[in-house]
Amino acid sequence: MASDLDIAEADATRVRRHPQVPRRGGESAQPVFAPSALLRFDPAHGVPNVVRYPEKFSEEAFYTVAYPLMHLSRCLEERLLELFRKGYVKGTVTISIGNEGTTVGMSIPLRPGRDVVSLLHRDFAAHLLLGSSPYQLACQYMANAESPTHAREGNVHYGDASTRRFPMISHLGKMLSLVVGGTWAARGHGEEVFGLAVIGDGGSSTGEFHEAINIASVHKVPVLFLVENNHYSFSTPTSMQYNCERLSDRARGYGISGRTIDGTDAWLVYSAVCDALDKMHDEPAPAILECMSIRLHGHAAYDKAEYISEEQLRRWRREDPLRKARRKLQEFGGLSESNVAALEEAVEEEAHDAVTKALAVARPDVRTQRLVAYAKSPPVVLKPVKVARAKTGEAVNRALDYILTNNPRAFLAGLDVGTYGSAFKTCKGLIARHGPRRVIDMPICESATVGFALGASQVGAQPIVEFQFADFSTEAVSQLGLNAGSWYFRTGCPAPILLRLPCGGGLTMGAFHSGEFEGLWTRFPGLKLLYPATAQETFEALVAGFHDRNPCLVLEHKLLYWSKSGPIDFDGNVANIWRPRRYIEGSEVTVVAFGAMVHEAISAAVDCRRSVEVWNPFVLHPLDVTPLVESVRKTGRLLVVQECCESGGLGHTVISQVVRRCHGALKCPPELIAAPDVPIPFAPELESHCRPSVENIRAGIERMYEDR
Ligand SMILES: Cc1ncc(C[n+]2csc(CCOP(=O)(O)OP(=O)(O)O)c2C)c(N)n1
Ligand SMILES: [Mg+2]
């Protein structure tokens, strides 16, 4: 056990002097200043050896770490800009020159691999502080064979998801909710962690900024929302961006604290971040810290910033955080000009070496690069489940209960899924059995809810998200389709999230509560999509989607919830779930249908003078049509039924994929039965006119026998 003396000593060292720092005025008494020791970037461990929270630097020691890093960042970025102009770096280069004070100050306290972080496009130095070497960053910008994203992403779209430094996507604001989810989940697992979510003055206008802060505040998640306010969003001045005095004023509206500081003063930023972490430590809650920063360049390499006056630029140059830090280093460290110059020379050499080494690396080789969108899922065998008869909605409830019972890190989030039991009552009783921490009523914010789930999935949680209606999943197109869908491809880390979409028409709910959207969601590589039609399939789809290591959407047709029932006999073999389903065997016509249309197709087939085979692909994405092709080779006729409008569904894809593989077997052109290309009408007469019916299907089958 530690003695009182040990504890007193430990307290005394909490505010630390860096061992390399010569004391004020003591330059000659110390060994020659050793900058390379301050900038040790070991690729194995990756992070510079600096004091992290809760330990704190003294101001004097702070600059010995901050200044070399700021200088290194600037040297590297200037070099990368030059390489962009020469064609070695592609894409958009948005550099952080002018923002080094904010980005270095904010990231020094954070614990790499522990705190959950999302950085922005002006945070180059923060990557250096949180685990990337100058060489790795140079390779990333050059998109070469050693790029840490395997050259799949470029420049600032970079991080390390495995160490909780989530890589930004272009869509500003979208990363904020991931930090909230990751921090929430890690703390739920008993970890003492904080989140840092960085955003610009422009990005603060996005809906996700509001959604993410709101969730964090409701759930008391200690995330610091740090706004890098550099007065411009590309060319748009802040006067055209918002109408409050300070962006930190918005904190009041969320019931949290907010503060605005000078972001060109690295020590001030560092101290403010440490203060915020202290507060969050005592009482977990988010906060907004607005750092008034500057941009000493155009928005990106191509932008000459002609919209900023010379006078303004002159003022900003006087505020250059690097020059300020240099002065402080000299003032506090008592370093002579030659000491500082030696330090800078060593830093410049470090930057030069990294870039030179990266320039020598080969280009990525298309023959060896495996461009894979999906994470592999190991085979899982689970407890079997047998239920004599269950309604489809009950199958949902049983599957969710089964998942939550057997997976302590699983949680369900959605609108009204708690006490109310969700809009269609499929979640009834789950909150009573599993508690409010695992069955969570979310605010209305579909995009941030998906982001929250994605972030949580990165720290070992197993999220299930219910969209109240599939129609509202359109709110999360960028978050789910672009961010979650490409996550594995970009980061190499799986993103296991189960997403439930109660969908479909027939309930007289009109254009905004009746959609299916299978055509939309199959647009995104990296997502999986299942569409069950029976109680058994529904149970299986949810279990399979949950155990998959990719974001997996399950379409649940609302009409089937309480109108159709059947047995559930799950043998526990998850791998076996991922296959198309055949309901009726036949020899003359292959009918392919999804969701509720399966039941219409079966009715049409049963009472038909032709021998009809009915299939459901079940896994709509990625689609494997092999069994359908075999069926069409046998029957020579293909008819696809989809509930949604002709141009919005998957029918054309099924037809094209099948026909491309067996067109020689076809006895007549394939048929597609779909709703007309109009929004789903409200009145029952109009809706049922649009929805494909048993009669439509039967007529479609007969058309295939007509002499055309
Ligand atoms: C949602 C979205 N719309 C448009 C863009 C294009 N874009 C990239 S950076 C940028 C300006 C961002 O301004 P700000 O948030 O203030 O950050 P700064 O560039 O000033 O650091 C814009 C409009 C984007 N990335 N995301
Ligand atoms: Mg800005």
C-alpha cells in the first residue's frame, strides 16, 4: 500500500517539469538542449512521451513540448503543400497553419488509446500527439504503399479507429456523435475516459452539431466539444454563419457550460482543456470550448484567400501561435536564440527525413491491395430456440430479448422503445427486463443515433438501433451509408451495428410512413440488408444481423407484425441463415418477391394454373442470385414482385443479375410487378391500387405465356 509520504510525493509531481528543460537562466548549467528526445516517434508505440491528464505540465515545461510539435507540424504541412503543387500529393490539402496553438493545446492532455477523439482537417499536430509519426502522415498524404489507410483514403481523412481516434469523413459534423457514443459506451464498461469532438465555426451550423451535443447532455456524457473558430468557413465569414455573439453561448441551450478563449495561445488552450477535464471528472457532462483561432492560408491549397483583407492578414500574422510559443519558450526556458535555432534545425531535419523516406515508397499496387468493403464474421453457433407459434412482431420481441439476454454489451436505442415498447409494440417489456441503460429512448435525431451507435461499436458495445419507421432512416443517409458503410474499408475495424427498419405500406399511412427503401440502402457497399417475410425469418434475420461484424439493416414489414404468424425453429447455426428462401417448388415460372409481397406471391402461386416456384432472396445486399439463376434455368421464366415504385426498388437489379447469367434459358422477357412511380398515396382505395396484388401477380404470370 502507498504510504502517506508516497502520496504526498506523487501529488507534488503532478505538476511536472519536463526532465529535458533547462531551468530559467540556467542554460549553461544544463546539458545541450535535446530536441530529438522530445520528439520521439516510435512507430511501435507511436506517441511522443508527454505528460497526460491527470498529470499536468507547468507552463514552463509545456512549451518545451508544445513548441517543437507546433514547429514540426508547420514544417511538415509546408512541405506537403509544396508536394501538392508538384503533384506528389493529390486531393484537397487543407492545412492547419495558424491553428497549431489550439490543436496542440487541446491534444496534449488526452490519453491516446483511451480517450475517444475525433479530429478535424486543421489538426495535423494533434495526430502527431495522439499516435501518428511524421512518416506515417507523409505516407497518408502521398497515398503510397505504406499509407496507414492503405491509400484507400487521403490526406486529412485519417485517424486510427483501433486507438479511438476516429477518422473524419468529409461531411462536417458527422463525427461528433461517434465521440459521444464511444465515450458513453466506454464509461458504461467502467472506463474513466473523456471524449474530444472537434468542429469548426462552419461545421457548428450542421444539424449533427445540435444532435450530438443534445444526446451528450441528456446522457451526461463527458465530451468536450471544441470549436475551432477561425472566422471563416471556406470563404464564408462567421457573420453569415451564425447570429449569436459566441458559439459557446449555445451551451446554455443544452444545459451545459461553455467558454470562449484565445485559441492562438497554446498554453491557454491546454489549461482550459485540463480545467474542462477536471470538471468532467467531478461531474460527468459535456461542455463547449470555443477557441478563437486563425487561418494563415486559404481554405485549401487552391484558395488564395482573396476575400480576406491584407489588413486582417497582417493582424493575424502578428497573432501567429507559433511565434507566440517560440517567445514563451525562450522566456520560460531561458533559452538563447542559438538553442532555439538548434531545436528548430533538429525538428526540420525530422520533417525532412520523414518526407524523404515517404517519397521513396512505392505506389500502391492494385494487384496486392484487397479492396474489401465487408469485415469477415466468424462462424457462430448459438443456443437453439423453438416456439410453436408466434406473430411476426412477437418474433422481433423474442429475438431482441434473446440478444439482450445473451450479450451483456448489447443495447437497443430508438424512439419510444422504452416504456412504450416502440411504435409497433415490438419492444414491449424489454426495458423492464433489461433496464434503461440497455433499452434507451433516444431524442429525435436519427443521424446522431446512428453515429452514437457507430462510436459505441468501436469500444466493444453491440448496438441495436430501431428507426421508428423505415422512412426516417433517410435522416441518416450520410451517417449510415457513407460513414458506417465505409468504416471497415477505411479503418480496417469492423462496425457491428444491427439496424431495424419497420417498413412498407398497406396500413394507410401515406407517403412518409409506408416506404421500404431497399433500393436506397443497397446503394452502399459495406452495409448488409436482410428482408424477412415470416416469423422464423424475422427471428433469424435479427440474430444474424446482430452477430455480423458489419452494419446490418433488417427490413421488418409492419403489415406482417401482427397479421402473420408461424413457428420459430432456430437451430443456432448463424451461418446457415444467410441464404435465399424458397417457399414453393415449381417448374414453369420463377417468382421472386420480398417482404409482404412474398405472401401475395405465395397466394398467387397456390391458386394458379401454372407451376410456379416462389423465392425470397432474403439477403438483399450483398445479393447472391445463384439459387435464383438455377431456378430460372429450370423454369425459363422470371417474374419479380416489389412493393415499392418501379424505379426505387431492387427488382431491376435482380432481373439484371439473373438475366446476365442465364439469358439463354429465358423463354420470354422477364416481368417486374411494382407500384407506379408516384409517392405512396394515403387513401386506402388509392394505396391498394398502387400496391401489387395477388391479381396483378397472376396477370403477370399469364402475360409471360402470351405470344408477344
Ligand atoms: C456537410 C458538409 N458540407 C460541405 C462541406 C464542404 N466543406 C469542406 S470544409 C468547409 C468549410 C468548413 O468550415 P469550418 O467548419 O469553419 O472549418 P475550417 O475549414 O474553417 O477549419 C466546407 C464548406 C463539407 N465538408 N461538409
Ligand atoms: Mg472556420
